[in-house]
Amino acid sequence: MRYAVWLVVAFAPCGLLVAQEDAKPLTPQEAVKKVDEQVTVRMDVKSTGGNTARYLNSEADYRSDKNFAIFIPQNALVKFHKADIDEPSVYYKGKTIQVTGMVSLGSSKTTSNRPQIRVEDPAQIKVIDKDAPEPKAKAAARAVKAKGTKSK
């Protein structure tokens, strides 16, 4: 009996993660109401910005009350470079993305009290557009994998 209880406790978080991944992504308008919650949001990147950090915005005017931002802090940019995404603001602009993370309120002068998701790793962002070119590292990994599975 104790073993069964232990199994349930040990594997319950796995079920929660699977359920969250299978859940329908939220719109930016739905995500703004989920402060302090882990969510997945799908949005079109209509504008980008930032001098040190990067912002991916759901609205062309980042100052709009309707805007939902994806915030990429400066220290996370190294991980994007390693994933062959040299400039996230250029790479994601005009694309539909799905982002998973915690909704929090912005703390800068321009984003103060505006909900956003802070992204620390490029794995948190998935490009939904089918025609979007993928980062070079992912394309190379897929080519190597495909080459290794070919029969002689």
C-alpha cells in the first residue's frame, strides 16, 4: 500500500506537466488575467524592441493597453546565441509563437504593471508558423539524425 501511494506521489507531477502541454494555449487577452500563473500563450509577434533586453510584443504599439510582451532579459541572450538565434527581436518578428512561462508584471518604466512572460531559455518559445526557418543548430541536428537513420 505504501508503495502504491509513493508511486502516485512520485508520478503525479508528470501528469500535470503532460496536461499543461496538452492544454489549449491562451490568447494574449486571456493571459493578461493570469498574473502569477504558469501559462502557455500563442501570439503573433507584431513588434519588437529593447536595447539590452528584448521584447516580443503582441501589438504593433507596445504602449497599448492590449499589448502582452515576452521579455527576454540580457543575460538570457547567450542561450539564444547558442541556439543560433543571434537576434531574437529579428528572428521572431512577424511570426506566430507559443510561449510557456510565468505571467508577471513588468518592472521597467515602459512596461510597469503590464503583464508579461519572462523567457530565460529559447526552449520556452516555439515558432508555430510552418514556413518559418528554424535555427541552424536545430536544422543541423535533424540532418545528422536523418543521415544516421538511412539504410545502406
